[in-house]
Amino acid sequence: MSFFSYAWDWITSSANWHGSDSIPHQVLAHIGYSALPLLIAAVIAIPAGVAIGHRGGRLANVVINVANAWRSIPTLGLLILLAVFLGFSALTWLLPLVVLAIPPILINAAAGVAGVDPGVRDAATGVGMTTWQQILRVEVPIAVPLILLGLRTSAIFVVATATIAAYIGLGGLGRFIFDGLASNEYGPVAGGALLVVFLAVLVLVLFTVLTRLLTPAGLRQQAETEN
Amino acid sequence: MITFEAVTKRYPDGTVAVDALDLEVPAGKTMVLVGPSGCGKTTSLRMINRLVEPTQGTILLDGTDIKERNPAHLRRGIGYVIQQTGLFPHRTIEDNIATVPVLNGWPRKKARARASELMALVGLDSELAKRYPHQLSGGQQQRVGVARALAADPPVLLMDEPFSAVDPVVRASLQDQLLSLQAELRKTIVLVTHDIEEAIKVGDLVALFRPHGKIAQLAPPEELLAAPVDDYVADFVGFDRGIRRLSFVPAAGLNLDAGPVLPAAATVAEALAAARPWICVTDAGRPVGWVDATTLGALPGGTPLGQVPAEPIGHSFTAGGDSLRAALDAAVLSPAGQAVAVDGDGQVLGVATFDQLRDAIQAAEGSSRRQARQVQHAQQGPPT
Amino acid sequence: MMWSWIPGNWPLIWQLTRENAYLGVVPALVGLVISLPLGVVAARWRWFYPPMLAAVNILYAVPSLALFIALIPAFGLTDTTVVIALTVFSLCVILPNVVAGMRSVPPATRQAATAMGYGWLRRLVTVELPLATPVIIAGLRIAVVAGISLASVGQLIGVSSLGYLFIDGLQRSFPTEIWVGLFLVIVLALVCDLILIIIRRALTPWAVHS
């Protein structure tokens, strides 16, 4: 039997759609565990990234270099470490997920704002915009595609990591995976994994559509003609 | 009116970009700052709208020290055009042009209507209003940049190498547009360029900078050509400044000879009777060709001139409007060595030989030498 | 923090480190080998790139754990499962960079090479790929660093790596082990990153170093 047949059998078996640990319940829980950290990370990282990108200079370079260092942090290890020290509280899963979601958003926001053509910046100051006006009316709109890309990368990453968080007792789709691994049943393991994949791809599609909708018209066409 | 009083810009690493600059830009005139790279012309320009702050000295705008004004508000009253245009890529053309009015609180509809007016003023097709900058050509983008600078009707316009990034044909067209705009609007314009030809073409006053921010000569373009103050200026202005200066001398003073001009219906015999080495044949008053006397001599006297094979006219010049330079050019291009002068309707008035041109040029040289002496006196004091 | 645990268990720690290194680096290299030809094709034939990019984006969205699980029926609870899954991940990261790197070669340079008589293969190998190297290595760095970190997750399906220290540490409520695991994964990843930076500098002597 292949991965898909195991998964499909399990997902379509009606017993799994009822009760307190049902598929819909865990899907919703998973979305909740992903959305909240993403939101918090966005609120922190977007303004910070915009400020850093606007400033430019050496700070921006440092931030870019920190990116790679961040990617080396093993999410499983971090989660487990916090579980050991904080027990099974909300902070245990919220903190690492927020911390891991911040870098892609921060870096992309900084890169997006820093990448605004210098001539455009000079013109924005030259026509008499205040710093705030320049940031909000010119730099941020131009940086929107990259900011959304950062959000998308972060969102996918958070969905993936929330799966692992089930290992330390969280709910969500990871619950099916780890319970199944523990009881040697491949059905829920495969089913849970497939559902996670669906969710992640859904998030991808959602953000792609959102990017299309929110990118200022002039930039969208420009990107298309360049490609 | 813009006044620089002993303005200096010194950078932390010691470079002096502008050195105790004193400059007065008269209201309603175009002042061109020209010079080699790194001479401080762009820095000086950018100090006017406080994009760069002077290390020492004061800049006055209509009598007020610009340091006392809020920078953002100051800039909204000054139009700013740069080489790379700096058009906002995420906004349509009309919204780009409407930027400052909207910043000043105008309702968007009114601002867009104003943008429409300006598009017509700078020669942009109105159907481009809803397009985006990347869809326009370089020349069109520059026009948008100028329109954006003029939107709030500022009294002052700053232009930093605005036409350097486009090809020569487009550049000439944009320069002409600027001249006609200025004739209509009479703004105080400060324009920076490294191209001396552009400076001479568009400037009412030209400030030629030396390296490191000092002015070598400040004069109307004609004076710069006629009476450069030293070798540096003469070199910068270029080797054929004598001929170029002739473009400032009107051709109206030229003596014209109507003798060689004959209609196509006239006969060879009449042409030979005129006793000129070359005959200018006209048809309905317009110049058609040159015929030389030797060819005429070999033909029967009754032949109409229209049937004689003729050399092309080359180029003619307009006696009332063109300069001595255009007349000289016409003479050089003519197979007869004589320039054909026409009036505003293209009707031949007469011809000018090299002798007549020489006389006119020498008269102009004479006056230019007088001008140079005056300039020298102004610089050094009368001879002792 | 029980420091004495470390020397006492050094053989285990060292073995886990080696295994983790293998699981992180090999997929990245395989991913590179696959990405190069695909990327060259995509850079050349533009119509090929959008569908390929779409496929890559979707695969990138698939969480690695899910990919491990999906491969179990075919490859069992073995190293191979993790290597294949992480190779897919590496592809997603390196391939766009190969394309971007190829595209970053100035057209004028490419044309000059052709005009001088370079055939397409020689031009590719001696001009385009060397100039694309910095961007390609940037992708490789991400693949290696993230791969080393993701490899530790493989422990959840029983594939041995430094992740063992996390899980064992949790089960025994022994923070020291967890700290050691964290430290080693991060250090291993950063050392590999540094090696790649050195390799990049060696391969691009003409580049300006900021």
C-alpha cells in the first residue's frame, strides 16, 4: 500500500470526523497555532524591517547576515528545550514559533524597502514629503511584493513547525502523526501528513493570490514585462 | 530670487565640494551651473532645497534664510527634476504629476485635472495619463518629471542633469520644450549640466565652475563665447567658440546682392549680361538651383534658365531670423560659395558672398573684442 | 548543566554529529547536481521556467516531516528517506538560484563570448557558470544550513541524527543533552556555511569582498 492509499483510507473513514479529536477539530487547531504566531511576528517584524531598510547602512547588512545563522536553529530542539523549562504552557509553543517566524518577514521587509530605487527616494524627499510620508506612501507600497513573500515563507514555515509542536503535547494535525507513530498505525500518520501538506499548499495559494491582489498595479506589470 | 552668501560645503573626510560660493540667481531667469565632474555644481543645487546642508554660509530665497523654513514645506514650493526621473513606479502618470498638489491637500479630482493641464503643457499625449512609468520612453518619462515639478506652480525650478540620460534627438526636443515653457511661465530656473552646449542653448546666465566649487566665470552665454576670462574657460567652452559665437549675431545686418538672382523664365543671354560667376535660378520666387557662367557660355542665348542643368541650392538662410552662423553654413554648403537669403515665406531676397560674410564677421569680432576689454576692465580695473 | 556528561558520551555525540552532517550535506550536493542542468535549461528556454517555478514553490511548501512520512512506504525508516526528502527541499532552494545566477550574467558578456567563437558548452562552463557562482552558492548555503537543521527532525521517524539528543533529553528531562544537541546542530551548520563562503571566495577571485 502506498502513502496515498493509507492516507486516503484514513481521511475518508467517517469515524475520524467525529468526536473531540476529529479531523476538523485538529485542522482548526492547527490553523490557530499557525495564525497567531504569524500575526504577532508580522506586527513585530514588518515595522522593524521597514525601519531597518529605510535606514540602510551597516545595520541592514548585519540583518541580512543574521538570516543564515537563524536558519541553523533546529526547531525541534528549540521546542523541546522550552518544553523542559516552561512546561506545557502557551508560551512554550508561542515563543519559538514567533521567534522562528520573524526572520523571513524582517529580512524581506528590510530588503524590499532598501531596494527602492535611490532616484525614487531622492524624488520623494525632493518633492517635499516628510519622512513618514515617504515611508508610507512610497517605500512601503513598492516593498509590498517582497513583504508578502516574506509573510508567505514564514506562514509555510510556521505551518510546518506547528506540526512538530504536537510532539511536546500540542494539538493540531501533528497529533495524528505522533499518536499514530506511537501506536504503530501508519493510517493516521499518513493522513495527518497529507492534511498538513494540503494546509501548507493552501497557505501558499492564499498568499500568492493575496500578493497578486495587493501589489500596486504599476509594479505588477513591470515585474511581468521584466520576466 | 536665490542668493548664495559665502556658502561652503565641506565633508567630514575633508573634501571641499563648494568653496565660499557667492551667487545670485535673478528671478524669472534660467541660470545654468556647468562644469566638470566633481566641481560642486550638483551639491550647490541640492543646497537650495536643503537636500544638502551647507557647512558655512547662508542661502536666501526671496530674502528669507532657507534654514528657517521647514524643509518639507520649502521643497513643496520648489520644483525638482533629476536625471533618473525618480518617478514613482507604483503610481500612474497622472498620480505622479499630482503628487505635490495632493500633498498640499488638494482633492484628488482637482489634482488630476491639474495633471491633465500639465501633460498638455509639456507635450504629453493625454491618453498616457493612466499608464505607468515603465511603459513610457525615456523622453516621455523626463517630460513627466518636469510636469510633476511644475504641478504646484512653484516659482523656482531646480533641474539636475535632466536631459543627460536621453539620446541627442530627444534631448534637443526637450531643451526646446524647456525654452518655450520658460518663455511662457518665467520661472526662476537653476539647471545643472556638464554639457556646455546645453548651457549655452538654454541659459540666460551661465556659471562655469572650476574643480572644487569655485566659479570661473558668470556671464550670459554669448559673453562666455566672446570673452572667456582665462584659458580654463576658453578650453571648457571649446575650440570653435568663434564660429559658435556667431550664432548669437543676427544675419539681418548682412549686405545682400540681388544681381545674381534670376527667374527660371529668364534667358541665358540675360544671365550672361548680369556678369556674375554664378546665377541663382528661382521659380515663383523660391530658390531652385545654381548655374555657373561657363556652362551658360556654351549654350544658345535664347535658352530659358529653367532648362539649364543646375547645381542644388544646398541650404538657404532666413535673412530676418537666422544668425550669421547659419549664413556662413549656407555659404559653405553652396556650390557657388554664396549663401542664399530668403524671407519668412521662402522668397529669395538676395545672396551673400564670402566677402560680405567676412565683413559682417569682422564687425561682430570688433564688437566682441570691445566686449572682452569691458569684461577685463570689470575684472581687473582700468589700465593704468 | 552537567558538563561531565559530554566527555563521557563523546563517541555517541561524535557519531550523531557525523550522521547529521551526512544527512544535511549529501542532499544539498545531490540537489545541486540536479539543479544545474535544470536551471540552465530554464534560464535558456524561458517558457520552461514558470511551470517549473510553480512546481518548486509547491514542493517547498511541503513540510519536511510530511515528506519523510510520505516516503516511508517506499523507502522505510532509513537514511534514504531523509536524504531523498531533503534533496527535494534542496532542489527547491537551489534551482531558483541557478536560474537567477544564470540570468545575472550580463547579456553583453555572453554575446562577447559568442562573438569570439565560444561554442555554447564552453561558454556555459567557462563564462556563464563561473559568473553565476556567487548566487548559486548562496542557494547552496541555505540548503546546507537548513538541511542540517531539518535532518534533526528525522529522528522523529527514527532516523539517527543529533535530534536523538533532543528526544532523549526530553524523555529523561535532562537539559544538558538538549543544550549540547542545540549547540552542535547550530555550530555544524555554521561551520559548513563558513566552508562554503571560503569555497565561494576561492572560486571567484575577481569578486569584490565587502
